[in-house]
Amino acid sequence: MFAPKNTITSIVKPFPSIFLLCILSYISCTNNETLREKKEKPNGIYFDYKIRGQENDSVVSVYLLYRLGGPNGNTLRLTDPAKVEFDGDTLSVDSAKLAGAFYDAEKPANDFPGRHTIVFTDFDEKEHTLEFNYKPFKLKTKIPAIINRGDIVFDFTGFSNGDYLRVILADTSFQSRDIHEIDTIENNRLVIRAEKLKYLSNGPITLILSKEIERPISNGAGQRGRLFISYGMQREFELKNP
């Protein structure tokens, strides 16, 4: 599911926004056709759930899709008695050219940490419940405007040992190779070693940190899918030689 720890790969220079981490997920639907199937059984529906938050946003986005046959299948517009509820509230259907039919909500970020429940009622009026815990992290380290080359240490709160963190450091030079890795957090600390910084040019650096959790959705009824939860933040600083 994730890249090996401390893997460094070349990437296209990111826009200075955490949403670039998520944009491919939103436009990955190659078929935007929305089907209406009153007799579709749960084992034929793929649950595609995304929960996304960002440090500076006032809301957390809830984005739920139901697909026929698998992760790339046509989206499904639910018809009575089928419905989906988030924390007890029934969500209305919306649609977009690329995404097809989807169910979404925006919840106040300050109140969102903690447990949440998604209840899908199928066309046979059977309920399928999924619970998850939303736990954003905080950066304790105050990042100065200028950082000299050397080991860079970041301390956090909100991580459990073994949690994954996507780390991107990008400079403004198209000749250099940015850092893009998935690291494992231990004791709420991340260390970026000095030797990795050789891939970056001196000058302005964009740092993007994103906690990502992906887990399969399955139960005895045969339903399947995935739940993807992400929370991110962004910082800028100038990198220079000591």
C-alpha cells in the first residue's frame, strides 16, 4: 500500500498546496457514467470513502462514492430505499463530469477529531456500518525562516508509533530532484538526514506533510472497498549552506 521507508523518487514540482497530494484521487475516475440500479446487491458495490483535512482549513471534507464492480467502476446514484448517512445525517447526491455521482459533506474541523460512523442502507434495506477514528497531528517544532543544511528534526503530537507520514520537500529549481517519501513515525519524531538534502538546491523550500491511512472495507456480506483518511499541513523555509 505504501512505498518502502525512506524511498526517494523524482516528482514533478508541486504547487504550493497540500491539495496536490489528493488531486489525482479526485480525477482518477475514467468513466463518469452514473447508473441507477435498484436491485444492485451489496457484493456488487465498491465503497470508495475519502476523508480529508488540512491544518488551515475550517472544515473536513467527507467524500463518498459507490461504484459497480470495483474501484474503477461506474458510480451509483442511490434510489429509495438505499441511502447513506454520516453521523446520523442523510447525505444528498451530487455529481460532476469526472467523478460521476457522489455524496459529500463538510464538517467543522474543530469538532471533527474523534469517532465517526458511516451507515449505508442497501436496496434491500439492510444497513452496513463503518466506524473510523479521525486523529489529526500537530507540529511542535517551530520552523525558522532559514535552515542550514544538516539533519532536520521535526517533533509532533498526535501520532501513534508506526503511523505513516508522506513527506515532500520541493525547491524552485527544475534541475534538481525533490524529496518525496513515505516515512514511519516513531515517538512522534521525524528526522530528515543531511545526506537527503543534497537533492535540493539552496533557496526557498516547500515542505508538505500528510498523514495518510488507508484500510480495506469488507465484511461477511461480501461488500468491499476502501477508506482513505488524510490530514496535511504545509510550511516554507529557506535552505542554505552553514
